[in-house]
Amino acid sequence: GPTLEGGYPPRVDAGHAFLASSEGRLISVNLRTGKKVWEENAGAFTKAPVIAGGKIVLLMKEPSGVMVLHAATGKKSSFQPTLPDVHAVVPALGGYVLVRKKGLTLWDSGTGKTVWDMVLPAETTPEVAPFEVAGNLMLLATDLLLCLSKEGNKVWERRIEPGAMVVPGPANHANYAGSHQL
């Protein structure tokens, strides 16, 4: 079967495995048959691809931007230029959240247009990629746990004491969402 050297861990979605090399080669494999469905060279990207909603989302190196491919065909759906300070792309809130050094941007997944843009407080740095809970966006930062609505409004925030340990993960997401009204 197809293999890639220097690749990212495979991603699985809708009966397919997606293999990606650090140089930008992508391969889709049917999980039932093991046969290659398609292969594309998307160009060099900085993080493992994100697969969501029938799309493959890539954070590109040169030019800096977010490329979206159709998972079924590997063909380019869209490309949006970004500033080089984007270090993660997360599918959430019906779009893609761009995590920047000092802020967040939500892009509509259908149009690629900016829904909202938020500058984080000066002392705040995202520690992990944001995640979605009960239709809201949660962000764990250096000293802050922040909950945002789909519209980009602050639902609530909690300051985290220095040295306090908050471990992000699916179990904690559900527990936190269940114990706090969102």
C-alpha cells in the first residue's frame, strides 16, 4: 500500500485514511480496500492536516495561508492568505478558527470570509488549540480559560492561578461543560 517517509500521523475520516508528508504530498486510501483513491502535491505545510466536514485544511508555509481541499478528490477548494503568526487552524463553530500569537480569527468554512477577529489580552498566550464545547469555543491560555460564542462574544472567562494545572482533553471538556452553564 501507499507509504510516505517523513510524514505526519495518518488522519481517518469517512472511510478513508489520509497520509501526508512534510513536503506536501497527500494520499487518500480507502480503508475497506486499501487502494489509493487519489494523490496530490499541495505544497509544503507547517502542521498535520485537519480533516473536518469533507474538507482537508492545511496551514501552508509559502505563501503563508490556509488551503482547503475536497477530501473526496484532493482538489483545491480555497486558499486564504494569512499572516505568518498563525500557528494552528481548528475546525469549530461552523468554520475554521485561526490561532495567532496574540489573537483568534473565525473564518466561515463556506465562504472563507472572516466572521470575527479577536485580539487577546496582552499577557495572554494560547497554550493549546481551542476546542468546541456545546456550540461555544473554549480557549486555554497562559492565565485564562475563555469561553466565546459563535459570534465571538465572551460568554465567560476564568482566571487561572499561577501553578494551577488544567489538563485539556475530551473528558475535561465534557466535565467542564456539564458543570458550567454555557
